[in-house]
Amino acid sequence: MSAKYILIVDDDPDLVETVSMMLESKGFEVGKAYDGIEGEEAIKKRRPDVLILDVMMPRKNGYELCKELKSNKWTKEIPVILLTAVGEAVPTTSYTHADGMSVEAEDFIPKPVDAATLVEAVQRLL
Amino acid sequence: MEKFDRIKIGGLKVLEEGACVESSSPLEDNRLGPAVCAPLAQQRLNLSFFTHVAGDREVLCTTSHNGEAALTLLRSRADPAASLALKPGTSILAVYPHDKRPEVIGTFIRSLARARVVIHGLASSPSAISVVLSSSRIKPAVEQLFEHFTFPGFASPEEFFSAQAPPKEYLEKVVATYQEKVNKVYWIIPQSDLDLWGMSIASSDILAGFADALMEMGKLGLAIPFLVALPGLGGQEFILSFSTARRQSGSHRLEACATGDQGSEVRRILTSHLADIRPMRLTPVAGIFLHGPHFGDRYGIAHTLVAALAQAHIKLLALSCTISSISLIIRQHELAAAQVILGNTFAAPVESAPATSGS
């Protein structure tokens, strides 16, 4: 059986590297993209089993990309985990949980990401 | 002009509107914590870039409006013979991922040399290699990078620059400052059995020779998990500090130099490309890589790290904080103690150190 393919889209290359290592160590195949437009191109090339999507990115942010995917019949079934800078640790951002809910992502995880939580979330969505 | 095959790489980014402080002291007096990190943390200054080599030399970057404040703080604690210089109008330019490949790091440095960039600091993170340079040199630097690399997101420098102005809404929302009681780190990864190389060169002008040396190390199958470069005392020299390890094909992980001593070969390569240098090798050393603590959005995280190591009497040989991660080099026999203290200081999963050769 081939490994499940997870696509990470984040403009923080260190986070992409780290999450990629975490998921590869659990047997997943991982794709990487560094902004929303690159992410969109990567999805066209290969449909991911789960998409991990940062919210705050240049060119096209995670909410925009998520909204587009969920309104397209070919991509709306792709499970999306949004990585959001909201919550107790980040009092200065104006992104809200409500924003995340409105774009119909399957899950959202606050940054800084807890590795185990992220892997569990991916496994839950497969 | 000599032509090179362009290297396909993930991306590049520019962080503009910064200021950089270069600091060096003639005395190795363990002043990093009390004289550098503590005052910056107390004044809640976020750092976007921070490097240190034992000696004591540092380069730090902050936002442009905090540059003067950082200089004043450091000056208030500095040794009278110390050298401190503020460089306003700086930017940080990074490419990623380097995958620890010397040819990627070497090509990055070669591009900067060809663009005639004055380098205020170089540092690696687990994924990226970053340079601090004058904002006025960003355009020629990026143009040179496009001569040597291809980036999937941008076909040309023009495309890259046109994408650099994010919408106003994005700017309003992008500010995020993490304020946890215990700093969370995604992963703390130790790596033992590294060689640490240190050398002083006359100026950053001759870094092209170092770039060529890195290319040759790449052909040897070596990896560069850590690199910092920064001006030395009074800007009269330029310090290079980097670690080498054997690269394991098809893997993110690095394997230590367990089979054969690469030291003499690395020394030969360095001296053949850089005239009149005396590379110093320290071995074995260990690296600890704190992946993604978002140090740039958390004032005081470098201080937390440095204070924890000092409390455990662990000597920091070199430190790099760039992008969102922290990399540090210590003596190998202090690795276990460092893992314990960092595990107690940060909320993070800690990976066990791989077995060393002969163990």
C-alpha cells in the first residue's frame, strides 16, 4: 500500500522542514510549498490526502486558498488543517477562530504547533 | 561569464526595514548572557537574526526603529575595549531549503560575492541560509540569486519583487507575538560527532573562495548542518564558523563522520581556496537544533536559552538564530547535560542523540 501524501503549505521554511520530518518519521509521504499560489499549483499536480495550510502567507493566504478549494467540486473533499496564530499565546493577531470556521477547514491548530497534536490530527482525517 | 547549472530550490524571502548591530569584544569573558541577551530581553526587543561565536562576537538584527535602542543597551554593558557598530537600513535575505548541502550554501555565498554585497552576517537555520545586507543591495543580490537558482514560485527577479507588497489587510493581520509562559519548541534535535571549523579571513570580500571550498566539500559527500559568519573585532576581520558531517543520501538526517577522518581533507580544501588562512578544527562537537521556536516573535528567547546553558556551565561555541529556529554548537561531552537543561527549559519533544561512533 502506498504511503498517504500530505502537502504542507507554509511560508516559514523551518516549520515546513520540521513538520515534514515529523510526518516522514511516521511513514507519510510529504510535499512542500512555501506560499498559497505554490500550494495551489502543487495540489493541481497531485491531490493530497491531507493538506496542512498556514493562514498568514504572502501572495495568497491560507483562508483564501481553503475557501477556493472548498468551493471547487474537484478539491472540496481534501481535508484541510489550518495552522493559525490565534489563541492564548498570540494576543496581538486579528485572526480569529471564526475566520477559520467560515472557510470550512476540517481542523485548525494554533501555532506554535504541538507535534503530537498535528500528527494525531492528520491521522484522524485519513 | 562562467556558466553554472542553476540549482532548483524551494524559495527565497526578504525581511526588510531592519537594523543590525555588530558587536565584538577583545576578551572572552562569557558576557553573552549578562551583557548582550539580558538587556535586550528586559527591554522586550524582538530579534529577527542573532549570531554568536565564542570569542565574543555577535551580530543581531531588529526592526529599524529599535536599532538605536539595541545599540544603547549593548553599549551600556560593554567592555570599554569592545567594538560596537549600528548598521541601519539592513535587510535579511534567505533561500531555502538548503538540505545541509554545501553546494546550495556555497552557491548562495557565490551569488552574494558576484553581487558585490557587503555581508554583515550569515547564518544557517535547519532549512534556510540567511544573510544580513544593506537594503540597497537587495536588488542586485536577488538578481544574482536568479542567475544561480530556480524558484518554483517566481520565474524572474521582477516577478519576485512584484509579489513582495502584500495587501494592507495582510499587513494588519500578520503581526503575531507569541507570549507563552514556557516557550514551545517544535522539536529539539541533537547531532553528535560534528567537526567545528573556525577561521578568520581578511574581509567578507573573499568569501567567493569559501563558496568554492564548500562546492568541493559537497563533492566529498559532506554536509554543512551549521554555519555562521560575522565581522570580527572592529570590522578588521571576518569570522567563519561552520560544522561538517557526512551526508546520508536520500534522508534529511545526517550521519556523523564515522568512517574515516575528513578533517585533513577539509583543511586541504579550505587552504587551497583561501590563501593565508589558518583553519582551526574542534572535534568532536555536537549541534543542538531547536526547530521553530519562533524566536523572532518572542523577545527574550535567546536569553532564556543562553541563561539555561550558563546555569548548567555549558559553554556555547557558536549560536545561530535565523528564520524561526535556533542552532547551537557545544562540546560533545556536554551534549547530554545540554539536552536535559533545554528539555527542562522549553516545552518540546527532545529526540535522543544518535549513537556516536564506537559506542
